[in-house]
Amino acid sequence: MMVSVVDLEPHAVVEEHVHPHEQVGMVLEGQAIFFIGAEQKILGPGDLYRIPGNTPHKVIALDQLVRALDIFHPVREDYR
């Protein structure tokens, strides 16, 4: 398992991508639009998300800094 805190500047975009790792997390600050597979949701502080492995996903930060807690399993070698 790998845990990280991610900050996105206002209006930042994490382009659509996939990885084999399961990802779960919680938005700690700010709001963002999460595109996970066919779903689209606006998430804010305290909201949880789950992204199954190999599922396309994208995030767009709204008008303020977004801070999120990301948890991956297994550990992402590309983050070391």
C-alpha cells in the first residue's frame, strides 16, 4: 500500500489515464470534478472516491486548491 497527499492548483487538470493499481482516497480541501469510468461527480472535503485498477479516470480542480489523500495498492513503482 502507498499513501500520498496530492495538491492540485485551481483549474488544474489531471488528464484521463489508467493504471493497474486500485486507488482510493478522500478530498481534504477544495472541490473537483472526478471522472471515473462512466461516472462524473463533484467531490469536496470529506468525500471519498474509489478507482478500480485499469479504470480510465480524470480530475479537474474547481476554483480553489484541491488537496486529496490518495491510497494505492499495490505500491506504484513510478512514484518512487
